[in-house]
Amino acid sequence: MVKLPLYGNDSVIKPLKFHKFNPLAPLKLGILPIHMSFFYHTTISLAILAAFPFIVLRMVFDPSFRADIIGRVCGAKDIGSFPGCLWIHAASVGEVRIAKILITALQEKGETRPIIVSTFTPTGFAQAQKEGLGPVFRMPPDSPLWLNKVFDRLHPSLLVLIEAEMWPGLLDGCRRRRIPVLLANGRISQKSVDWYGKFPFIFRWLAAGVSFFSVRTQTDADRLLDLGVALDKVRVNGNIKFDALLSDVNAPPESGPASGSNLIVFGSTRPGDEGPVMEAILKLRGGHPNLRFVIAPRHLERCREVEDLIREYGVEFKLHSRLGETETPALVLLDEMGELNKYYANATLAFVGGGFNPRFGGQNILEPAGYGLPVIFGRHMNNFEEEACLLVRSGGGIQIDHPAQLHDALHRLLMDPEQRCRRGQSAWNTIVSNRGAVEKTIALMSCLETK
């Protein structure tokens, strides 16, 4: 592997002393990939055969499951043939948004080849369609039985995986066809490192299928190096999410978050978040009767569950999908995709869920920061470590240790407009100062294709 040039001091990876022995060296013989691929594909095939009767039975009685299976198995049939295209795989909604900013930047630079997008989840597919990122299809099961047909249709010149999507069958197909693979905006959690550490041969096999790792932080780079990835296959290029956030918000907040707003948004809530949120809302309404609130569950299928919880607290609310043009209810439950940022843009404060439970590891706290909002979040941000550290360090983020602290954190900011404005400006400045990852990613893509 040719060592690629680094971009600035922030991109320099500090080599570890024990990296003189490269555990990936045996892979050059081609033995481990062949054996692991055979074992993986055989296991997957047997698992599909064993589960087939149960899959068919569930498809008969569960229309949503049936639609999901058909969408994955048959989705690629409708995309046509695009030899030499760029293929970007984005698992779900968050990754699709990163793919959008990457695609927009490529097209602004004059890219004329077709750019094909695949997603894993149905919500990711719906988001990609809504963003106009066509052609788009659902990724089929990770088996040559379906993937070979996709490769035959696309013949891509490069596959870009967003963040952490390393599927063994997909990587093996690229390796056999000599298609370079870039892991863009890469991240790897400590939980993943611990798991792969127990089975290092599995990670070495997966990593052999990735041509280059463009990661978000030095921590991500160090973790990959610890797992045995070669130093010349890793670069710290920053987080594309910072570039994506300000595409529609180019001017700094002049007078802090949505001057004069009385709206608080509780975004991307997960199970266990809504209870403390409702407790905070009840307390805040006592001292701030003019406040309005929005609750936005991370997964829309939980809306019925959240509706029931709100009713238990005896609070009147409206579903976003049923709002009239001039209605401004005290509480809105957001039940449609793609609308959360519109509420952030008109809010004065934001809480982002997922941080009270280590199982969830937080949600995207950069979106409200991009609108100049102070952002409150929980302590368990293991999937968003970099973002949490940057915002807390700048003063734009407030991390609380316990759900019971949510009301007090909101109340203090409501009572101190100057602090609220200062923290909102700091959050916005954090976004601006960390942009540039998309340009470096595009440069890497060009380099991999010309090697």
C-alpha cells in the first residue's frame, strides 16, 4: 500500500510502539481470506436454509415483514446497469445524510458518473428517496446469491462505506473483483474493539477487504491500529457531519438561538428518555407557562408508545402529522421523518436523547448545534464521543449525569438569556471550526481510483 500524504497536523496518526509486527502480513498470502470467506458463506447459506420455513411463515402473516424482505431481496432489480459508477452504502438515516453531503460536494466538483446509493434500513431508504439520492436500493442479504447480481449490474469503480458498515460478503465480493473500498467518516466504538479483541482473526479478515480507513478522530485511528490495521491504511480526516450541518444555515446566529423563541425540542429520544422529559415539561410549565415543546422519538414506530406515556401524564398534545397550518399547541409529538431540523431551526433550547442508557450510546448532538442551540445530553455518549467532547469543551454542550438533572439544566438556561446566547454561539462556532472532512474524503476517493 502506497503511503498517502497527510492533511495538516490534525491528521497525523501517532504510531504505537508495538506496531512493528503487522498481524495483517499473513493475509498477503491470501490464505485467511479464502478460508474465512468459505466458512462465512457456508454458515450464512445454512442459516438461511434453516430459517427459510419460518421466514416464509412470517411473511404470510406479517405484511410489514413481507414488504421488508421483498424490498431487500428484489430492490436492486429496478436500478438498471451502471458500469463504472460510484457506489455509496449508507445503513440508515444518519449515514444517508452524510452520503448526501458527500454526493453534493462531488457533483459541485463536476462528477458526472452515476452515483448509486444503497441502504440497509427501510427508514434509510425512505430518507434517501426523500433527499433525491437516486438511484437507490435496499442492500440485499450478505450472500453471493444476491450480491453477485448487484455487482453484475453496477460494476462500480469504487465502493464507499459510511461510518462502520463492514459486511463480510460485500467486502469479499469487492476483493474478488478488485474494487477499491473506502470506509469514510469511519468510527469504531470501544465496545466493538473489546469484541474484536476476543476474535482478532475476524477483524483482520474484515480489514483486509477495506482499501483505506478515513476516520473521524485520533481515538478511532488508535483503536484501528490496536486491532492490527496497517498504519498506511488509516488517516484522521475529521467528521463529515460538520460539513453537512451548515449547508442550509450559512449565517451565524446574530442574537443567539431563535431570538424570541419559546420552543424546546427533545430530539431523537430513546426508550427511557420520555419519562424524564415529561417530568421536566410538567415542572417547566409551572414556571414558564408560555413554553412550547416538541418530542421527537428516534424511531417512528415508537410513537404509539410515547403517545400512551404522554396521556398517562395528562398532558394535551398534537401529532405533527395532524397539525393545522396555524396551530401552535403546547406539545407536539413528531411522527414524520425529515422534520426535526425545522423544529431545531425555530427553537431556543435542545435536548438530544440516547445518552441516559449506555446501550444506546447517544444520538446526533451536532444537528441542533448547527442551528446555534445550546445542547443538553446524557453521560453515555460512547457512539458520539468526539462530538460530546468538542461541544462540552467549547461550552456549547451541557452533559448531565442523571435524568433527574434535566429540568434544572433547562431551567437555568431559560432564566439566563445571556448564558443561553453565549452557549448557542459556542455550539455554532464548534461546527464551523471543524468543517473540511468532505474535501479530504473526496481527495482520498480520487487517489484510490487512480492507484
